[in-house]
Amino acid sequence: MVTAIARSGRRVGVVRLLLWVLAGAFAAARGAEPGRLLFVVPWGDGPGQLGFRAAPEQEPLCVQAWCLGPDRTFIFLDPVARLLKAFDSQGRSLGAWGAGVRGTSVTCDAQGTAFVLDGSEIVRVGRRGHPQAHASLPAAVPEGYGQGLRMGAHGRDVLELTDRGSLLYKVSRGGVRACASDRASGPGARPHIERGRAAFRGPGRNVDLGTNVGTVLPAGTDAAGDEYFEVERARPGPAWCLEVWILPADGEAPVRVVDTGPCDDVAILYRRIAVAGDGTIYRVRLTGAGLEVHRFAGVRGNS
């Protein structure tokens, strides 16, 4: 009798677990994953704050570039203070450095060294150091187009500059190398998506996103090599939402991971999504009160 009850209890537990997993998968597929607000950094000029300057009939001046740093830290380029400012996963300030730095894109290596794109120049800023020249590109990247400055996937000494899903330049100790503007051309090339296009493009991996799609930008790559993209999609009415899509490295079809909410930032933010190595998705939102950081579970169920 006791054995039968125990077996029945285990079956109920397994059924409940399966229902919970299926419900979570269904919610994620529908874009219903609510995410979690990690912290808010208030606007201001003091310690632990980020600069914000409003101007009549112009976009406010505030954070436009940010990246994930080592140990789940968050690094923001403050254009008002002209400093790099770091915060931990609970929103506590870890200090500021790089006096005079400016740019539209930033990335960071495992040692905490930051690389910043400013027009045709890439500067290197070590922790607690000052900006130093690192590399010059053949031509300046137009403002708003060079969001994809990132560390190379196969070497910490390589920087990659991408835009509209395409690889533009590789920067290494050997110099700057221009790359093909369309990675989806040629045999065996990795698929990609383009800004303003209605579909993912690649050999056997096409997904129609419909006609209500705005900008499509690379968001990052996880440890398994899966590529993530942020996609602006029009909703009924005036609102737009920001979705995250993934191009799996194993060749499976692209899928939507999550809808992270409305595109309602109070100022231009060139990059809104970043992805950690385990697939955890982070979104930054600019509100009237400050900068919010939200976390969303990745495709492997992390949270």
C-alpha cells in the first residue's frame, strides 16, 4: 500500500514537472516571458549615477553604448561625464574610469579591458586607465551603424565590427582586415539577417518575419556558438516591441526566443540587448527615472 502511494506520488510529481516545463516553453514561444528587473541606475552626476542632459526639440544625451563585463558586470559609456562606469548585477557602483572617452559602441575582454568605437577610431581603455589608440578603420562608421563592436569568438585578441548582421572588419595585432559585406553568400557561409529585411537569410534557413519589421541588429553569441539578434516588430497601434531571435549553431531553423517588451526608450540606444555565454539575455531600457536592466531566461532554461 505504501509502495503504491509512493509510486502514485512520483507519477503526479513527474506530470506536474512536465506541465510546468511545457507551460514555460509555450510562454517563451509566445513571447510571454516577463523577465525580471535587476536594477535601476538613476540619472544624475553623482557617484552611482549616469549622466542625462535634455535639450529642446532634440534627443536627450545619455547612455548610448554598453556591454557585459567580466563576472556579470555591466559597463556603460556615459557621454555626459565622458567616463566608463561599471555596476554589478545588483546595481552597485564599481567605479568609473577612462576620462575623456567617447563613442557609439563598446565591448570588453575577459580581463576587463574596454574597446570603444568612435568614428573611424577604436580606443583601448584598461581598468582604471585612460583611453589609448588601438586601431584605425579605413573609413569612419556612420553614427548609429557600428553597434556591433565585439570580441572575436575564436580569440581574445581579435575585435569584430558588425552591422546589419554582416561582418565589416576584423581587428587584430596584424592590422585591420575588411570582410565581405554579405556573409550569406558563398558555400558554407554563415546565415545572417539584414536591417529592414523581412526574413532571416541563409542556405535552407529562411524564416519569414512578415512585413511589420523594423531594425534587426546582432545582439551576441553564446558559448555554444548560437547567434542572437534583436528585432523590432510593429504591434497593432503605435507601439513597437523588441524581440530576441536566435540562429542555432547546429543548423536548425531560426526561432524567436522572447518578446522583451515595448520599444519605448526616452533616447537613442544603439544596443539594447546583450547575451551572456550561458544564453542569459539582458535588456537595457531608458526611462524618465533612469536606466533599467532586465534579465530574461535563455533557451537553455537559465534565469
